[in-house]
Amino acid sequence: MKKRLGFLDRFLMLWIFLAMLVGVGIGYFIPSSANYINSFSSGTTNIPLAIGLILMMYPPLTKIDFSQVPKMFKQPKLLSASFFITWIVGPFLMFLLATIFLKDYPEYMTGLIIIGIAPCIAMVIVWNELAEGNRELTAGLIGINSLLQVFFFSLYAYFYLKIMLPLFGFKGLELNITIAEIAKTVGIYLGIPFAFAVISRFLIKRFIGDKWFNQKFIPFVSPITLIALLFTIVVMFSLKGAMIVDLPMDVIRIAIPLVIFFAIMFFLMFFVSKKIGATYRDAAALSFTASGNNFELAIAVSIGVFGINSGQAFAGVIGPLVEVPALITLVNVAFWLKKKYYKA
């Protein structure tokens, strides 16, 4: 019997749409709301939103079992394939798609590039479970990806935004950011929740026990990510109440390259996995890890570096809206591929 999404995840698209409508409604019917929201800002940082973004990152990080990471080195072929496609091919592919489809929308383009350098560490667990992939392999890959993001995300962002964009002819696009600014933002929005997650996971498991951690604590904190995401969407869209006519087309512009990215990454990773002898469960785990993105981090970094009103942040928010139907479709594709290529 195939697994089904939980109640909150099953209607995630609906919650996001409702949050968008509520936000636009607030901005459209209460124009003074924008000034009120911005009154809580310091530079590009909105204090309540910053707290929400840190809380948004905390639950998925608490779920990561870093004890699975060393086991990955016993499977060098799978680890090498995953690293190359997820961290080398993936960011460059998103960079190409962003510069092709959004070259006339530089803020959305840079927002998409930021999404591309943040592999998924949260919802991939859901997609992998639905597709009956290898749970332990997924845990190991998520652990490695989260560690790489902590240490290298800021370098990747600087490389693609400040070095690669001019090389591809976007010399007129001046981004007044430094690697120190990006590193500071990553340190706040990823470093802080990462540290709290590791500490709380260790202390709770040590002094209260694994059972209480898995059966009580994780279910209690898990909804915080969705609540914080919806809060972020409401706030951001309330600042865009006057742009209500343009928003649907902008959503489509951002969605097209994202859907193409999900599809290419999934099929590329799946067939590379099959080529190197992976089982279906391993291939599914590798494919969903490669195709998903850490939109929580992308949103946080975009808001932290470019501001709450930025197109980069808007692109990040559209990500989960597109990812949910796209990855659910790929779960069904995974079962079709299983029947076709793993008949035994």
C-alpha cells in the first residue's frame, strides 16, 4: 500500500495560496500595513520575520540524524554521483535556466540562482517516503548536504552572483553584496538554527530518550516550519497588494524554469544511479535529494541580503508552491520507472 501525505503536507498548496490571498488582501485593503510592517525593520532585516525564518529552519534540522553520515563513505559510487549532480550540475543548471528564462527580470533571476545552490534538507524526507526510497541513505545525504550548506553556501552564492553572472554577459547587473554579507546572513538563518538543532537533539536524546524525541518532540516542532513559512508569505504579499495584477504572471515566469529543473535533475540522477548499479530504493533516495531545494534557506538568505520587498525573496516564496505538485508528480513517475526498470 502506497504511503499518503499527512494532512498538512497534502494541502500545502492550498495553505500557500490562502496565505498569498490573505497577504494581498491586507496590502490592498489596508495600505498603511506596509509602513507598519517596515517599522520593525533594521536595514534589510525585519525583526519579527527574522525570528520566523530562524524558527522555520529549526524543525527540519532537528530531524537530521548525523550518525548516518559516516555510512555514506561505505558507498563511494553513490556518494560521488550524488555530490557531483547535486552540488556541481544542479547549481549550474539552475543558473542556466535562470539566465535563459528570467534575463529580463534580474531580481527573479538572482532569486532562482540562490534557490539552485540550496539542496533540499526537509521535504525530501516526505517525497522519499512516498516513493518508498531508502530512508537511511536519504538521512545520510541530508546530513551531508546540511553540513555543506553551513560551510559553503555563502561561497557558492558569491561565486554565482558576483563571478558567473558577469562572465555570462550580465555585467550591467550590479549586485552590491559582499561575501561577508552573505556569510553573515547564512550564519544567522542557518547557523543559529543548526546549532540549536544539534544541541537540542543531543540533550533530549541523552537525558529524556529517543522515544520521547521521535514520538513527542519532533511531531510538536514540525508544524513550526509551515506556520513560519505561511507567516512569511502573508507579510511579503501584504507588501505587494498594489501589484495584484502582475503577480499571477510573475508566478508563472518563475514556475517554468523551476519545473524544468525538477524534471531534469530527477531523471538525470535516477538514470545515473541505475547505471552505477543502485537499487530502486537507492535511486529514489538519490533522485529526490538531487531534485528538491531548500526553499527555507533560499527565502531567508534572499530576505536577509536583498530585503523583504525584493524580487529575490518573492522567487523564493514561489518555490514551495511549485515544488509540491511537481514532486508529487515525480513520486508517481518513480513508481512507473520502478515497474519499467526494476521488474524483479
